[in-house]
Amino acid sequence: MMNWIKFITVALLMTSALSACNTFHGFGEDVQHLGGAISHAAS
């Protein structure tokens, strides 16, 4: 029983870590596009 709890805990942690990476990656792309839009508007 304890092995299943450890396995589920590790699986949940890995899933949340992977989804967080995708979220930060998307956020970085959004900031990059916003910076480009501001550059084009200023020139």
C-alpha cells in the first residue's frame, strides 16, 4: 500500500512540474511577442 502512495505522489509531482514548465514557456513567448509589438509601435 505504501508503494502505491509513493508512486502516486511522484507521478503527481512530475505532472505538475511538466505543466509548470509549459506554462512558463508560454508566458515567455507572450512577453517576447509583446516586446516586439512595443518595438514596432515605437518606431
